[in-house]
Amino acid sequence: MTSEFDFDTLAVRAGTQRTSFNEHSEALFLTSSFRFQSAAQAAARFANQEPGFVYSRFSNPTVAMFQDRLAALEGAEACVATASGMSAILACCMGLLKAGEHIVSSSGIFGATVQLFANIFSKFGIETTFVSGVDPVAWQRALRPTTKLLFLETPSNPLTEVFDISALSRIARNAGALLVVDNCLCTPALQLPVPLGADIVIHSATKYLDGQGRVLGGAVLGRRDVVMDGVFSFLRTAGPSLSPFNAWVLLKGLETLTLRMEAQSARALEIARWLEQQPRVERVYYPGLESHPQYALARAQQRAGGAIVSFDVRGGKDAAWRAVDATRLISITANLGDTRTTITHPATTTHGRISAEARRAAGIGDGLLRIAVGLESVEDLKKDLARGLGA
């Protein structure tokens, strides 16, 4: 089906499996286990000698439909779904790395990912070097003989830096390492890392794949041997599993993915241009703006700029907090990817647990605010932001 139909058709129909009842919508399989016809079949299923479902910790029809559909959209051979975006990163790294090996990561990544790499993995002998994601030379210099993964988000959270996937893929390949791209902010509707050279794609399905702030979920996609031999083996044993109900909700989210991403990107671009004209805004970060340092790369690599707009408020933390507190429509929450627009102060929320030095290295100042633009009226959002900036 993947080669026969366009993206939007795959987003609605790819991966669908039907029971003998021939239901039109995907079935929700709320069961912990599955029956076998004989002891011999049970043994064959547990030994991976016969295909079929065994136990919902690692095999469930609803979860399988989500995995197959997302793999079709990303152009990947295989997908393993997980309980959250962070568990996807955990499963990827724990499944593919061992003590003594090394990660090179962009400094512009989600705060919890920094914590995972710097504090938790280091306890198990896996070291991480953080570099400026936009500088290929910095990536090259950070390589060691033990480097096994290059990790990046593009666009980055929250500064929307755009990194050259093809160039970093060549660096990873020459080093014998895998390139891992977190595609959370663009989704496959706006960006396809695999054709650009990524070995693995990571998703926090909690964000735009769901799109309505309802459930948690994650996914790891890539070549079948890498994903199934490494990541799936870890998930099967350790159990950071996606629930069937959450998988069913995410399947519904994928059906409207293109519509939402295009509409939210258009709104975000309009708001970013408006913010550039506001006297209390020092700088706006959005890949769709001509002023963005990687504007040309974003146009080549992405179909649109996405829905995240960040900006520096003059006056530092106090001014930023006043701007947040004065809003009445926009939701004050650190989540993103919702149809409802959200606003947060990254230095004291999403990136508040990392060191001030790490924040400075990532370019996250005290006056920075991040908005994730939803589907409300753009004029209403402008009025709400104007109220905040005027506080």
C-alpha cells in the first residue's frame, strides 16, 4: 500500500487490520494476552518461529496498526511504539548502546533528553558530548572511536534551529555511527528524515501525532534489523509499552495530521511575522521567517515551518512572566502539539532542571517564551499576546 497511495491516504488507511466482523474503523483490543491453539503454537510464538500476537506488553493488534501506519508515513521499514516520547529515546539508546560507547548530541534538545543523556546514561557508562547542532565541523570534532549515535531534534525545541540531516548523515556514516532524528515538531507531514539519510526517527506521539492533548505515546522507526533486533528486544523485556487505547487514539490523530500541521503552520507564520513588529519583542525564532538563520535549509528540508514560535521579551524573566500571566486565552502549560495554543517559559519549565551553563549553551535566555500555535483565530491569539506584551 505504501507505494500505491499518497501520504494523506496512508494517514487514513495504512496498517488497518479488520476482524471477522469487518468493522470500518480500527478495532480496539483491550486484552493483556492472546490464546493459542496448542502448546506447540505457544512455543513457536514465544520463540519467534511463528508470527502472531502473544502478550500486549510487546504485541497487540491495535498497537501494530499504529506502528504500521506511522512507518508507512515516515517511509521506514519498521516501527516500535512506546509509552511516551522519552521512553522512545530510552528504548532506542538502551537497545542499541552499551557501556563505554558514546553519543554526540546537539545542545538544542528537550530538557528531559539532556537529563537522560547527561545524568542517567552516564551512570551506565554511556557518555554524551553536546555540540552546536548547526555546525557540522563541531559534530566532526566531537567524534570518538566509540561514537555510535548522533542525536538531534530538527527543528529544535525551543529555538527552532534547523539542522542539515543529509550532511549529518554523511558524518555519521563515515564514523560508523547511526543518525537519530527526533521528528516531533515537524512530523512526517512536514519532514521526512529517512529519505534525507536518517537511520532512526524518534517521535513523541503525545504531541502532533495525537494533536489534541489526549494521550501519551512514542515511537522509534528505521531499518528493520536495527529497530527489531535492538529496540524491540529492549521493549519486549523492559516493557515501556504503548497501551492499546492510546494507540487507538493516535490512529485517529494520524487521520487529520496533514490538515492540522498545514493549518497550524500557517497560523504560526502569521503570528511570527506579527511578533517581529512588536516593540517589546527583541527577537523571534521561527523557521518560516526570512530572518531565521536556517531559513533556506528549512525551505529545502521541510514543507512548512511548523507550529512552534519562540521569542525573546525585552526585560528578562520578570517581563516574560508578566507576559505569560497577562494572557487570558492561551493556555499556560509546557505541553505542545495541541489544537489549543500554549505558552511556556522554557528557562523555568521544560529546561529548568538543566544547569544555567547548559541553558546558555543552548541559547535559552531568561526572556525567552515559547508558544505552540493551535487552531484558534489568529486575531484572537494576537490580541491575547498583545495583552501579555503590554503588561
